[in-house]
Amino acid sequence: MVDVAGRWALVTGGARGLGRLAARCLAERGCNIILQARKIEHLAETESELKVLGVEVLKVEAEFTDMDQVAAMLKTIDSFGVDVDIVLNNAGYQIAYRTDYYATPAEDYTISFLVNTTAPMMICYHFLPKMEQRGFGRIVNTTSGIAEEPEQAGYSAAKAALDKVTTDIGTRLEGSDVMINLTDPGWCRTDLGGPNAPNSPESAIPGVVLGAFLDDGHSGRLIRAQEYKGMTIEEAVRAAEEIYG
């Protein structure tokens, strides 16, 4: 099991919901956190919450529909002079629920792919070479279990694309100490999931951060967070490594 104490993790979408909970889970283990949101000011509460735990916290902003902002964010992170060992690509955007799905506009796909596929992959491409050079790294890309719902075509297609690229890269990293995996938090009552979702956001912990702690050299797997509901990190690591061992 990876000891994250003293390491640095980038958590996108860290202002609220699963991103905030994931950042706290890492910080409770002594991990320093770089938080991302669309606007820096949205991160104030999360920053205060984490600093109480005695870790260092840095903040960046970027709108993920704008690749220039993503590039500027990555440049800012580089300027911090810290080694980012863990990336939780948590930020996501469900653009609409189209009851008349045959009228789905093209921009549903354009915007969904920018936020849910392109931006996280630009982050992966930025940090993976640095991780490989140092010989250590963990990336966890958040996906979705949505299926058979053409009403959410843009979002589900973008997440499917993220799955594909993640698993493909995973084949090149298999067996190394640089690991990239996927996590599906399940349908949770977040701003994205809505109030009718069956699962609390807390139920996705530790599942959504589990990939940061695994130490078995396997990449490209899908971690279904709800399968680890109620477990400690140690219990979840043991359970996951038994499955994939």
C-alpha cells in the first residue's frame, strides 16, 4: 500500500462534492494537495478544511472547456516546484438530460468531450512523462456507469472515450510503478448526480481514491467505488489487490 504522506496530489473539481471528499481523504493521510476549480475563490472552504489537517494546500483555476486555460493551469502547477505524484481527474460535467434525444445538439458532444475527455487527458499527458522519469505515479480518472441512456449521450460518450484512452495507456504502463486507472463513483447525490441519486457522496470514499493507494503494478482497471463502501483504505487495498493479483 502506498504511503501518500508528504507527497503532492492534484485533485480537479476540488471545491465540492466528490473532489472535496477525495482531497480530504488524501489529506487525512498526510498528502499535500493542489486543488483545481473553475475559479480560485470557489476553493476557499476546501482549502481551510484541509489546512486544519496540517498539510500544504495550493490552488489553481481553469475552465475545462478552454484548452488555453488548461495549459496555463499546468504551467502554474509546474511553477510551484513540487513533484505531482498523484492525479485525481475528478472534475466532470453532465451538460443536459435530453428527453427528446433525437434533438440532441452538436454542442452537447463538443462541450462534454472537452471537459470529460480532452482536459483530463491533457493533464495525464502532462504529468505521465514526469512520473515515468521519477519512477512513481498514480493517476485516477473518474468515469461513469451510465448506460442505455441516449438522453445523456454527450456525457456518456465522453466518459466512454476517457475509458478507452485510459485503458490503452494502461497497457504501456502495466507492471511499472506508474499506474493509471479508472474509478466509477456510482450514482451519488452531488450537484452532477442530482438529489434523486441512491448513494450519498460519502459512500464513494474510499473507492474514488483507492487507485492512489494501490501498489500492485496493474493499470487500466475499473474501480467501482460502491464495492468498497464502508471499508477503510487498508481494507479496500487488500480487497482490490486480491481481485487483480
